[in-house]
Amino acid sequence: MTDADALRLLDLLPGFMQQEIMRFKLLNDQRLMLMGRLIVHKFFLESGFHWGLFNRAENGKPYVSGMQCFNISHSGGIVIVAFSEFDIGIDIELKKREMDFNSVMDYMHPSEQAKFLCSNDRTDTFFKIWTRKEAFLKAKGIGIVDGLNEYNCLQSIVNDGAFDWEITELDILDDYSIALCQKAPIGLIDICEAGIHEF
């Protein structure tokens, strides 16, 4: 994608989204966020969507009034978008990169820490745990907060005291960990509704 292409596509979005995208310091992050927003736009356009229906909840999570829930994640050169009838979170992480594991250990449940520490491949194990944790957080619409280590996201079903959340790993791209979390009622997750784009 050339700079001219990126600018032309950026003009398709409303001003407040353009500003959000331009706040990212790295060009690759700007382009990935742009692609994520355009995927959402394309998906909803067929249903009569216009950006006037785009809102943010009190916790900052984006949503489109009267439309399916969606969530966006990007890492490396990939952007992935998931849509669902229920609250949903998705996270993707490129595994081939440096990571300070100790800096996030306090955010992990004791069972998650034990799995990581006993693993023969700590990098792979860490990113599998971390994407599950991030997908759960994004589905709930919260960030990294104190007490997060209370939730064991290794389980396929995590109860937060109010709802059951189903967490699924998507083993669809080499070198990436991907996890999806959806609010119950638990049903089959249609992987075809996850749009994956690389450039």
C-alpha cells in the first residue's frame, strides 16, 4: 500500500477516526488500524450503516448502534476483525518478538503462571496465555487492571461473577497466537466471520 493509497482510504473515515489513527506513532500501526476500521465499515455498509451510528461505551469500547458487536486486533502485518451477536473480544500477537515476561507476571492467574513456568517453549506458551487474557478483557470492555490475576483464562469458560465467557484459540496463522472470547449464551463461533488481512 502506497502512502497515496493510505491517504485516499483514510479520507473514507470520519474526522474523529482519522485523528485516532494518526495518534499512533508507527506508520505500520496507523495502517493496521486504518484497515481494521475499513473492514468494519465494509461489513456494516451492506446493512445501511453510516458512521453517525458509531459510538463508544463508557469504558471506551467502540460499538455501532443497532448492529452486531465487533472487535479489532492487529500485530505484525496482520489485522483481524471478529463480529458476533454477543459481546466479543479478539486478540492477535506475533510470537517472534522480544518480550519482557516478568513485567506482566503479576497480571496472570497462579495457574497461568505455573503453566508458563513449566513450559518447554515459554514464548509460545506466554503468547497463548496472553491472547486468551486480552480477548477476555476486550470482550468485557476493560483494560489491564489490578485484580486481573483473579481470572484463569486457561479455562474454556470463565465466569466473571455476572456472565460466562467462552475463550477459543484460533490456530489459523503460523507465527501468531490468536484468541477469541464471546459472552454466553455459548454457541458455535463462526471463524469465517473473522476477517484477516495482511499487507
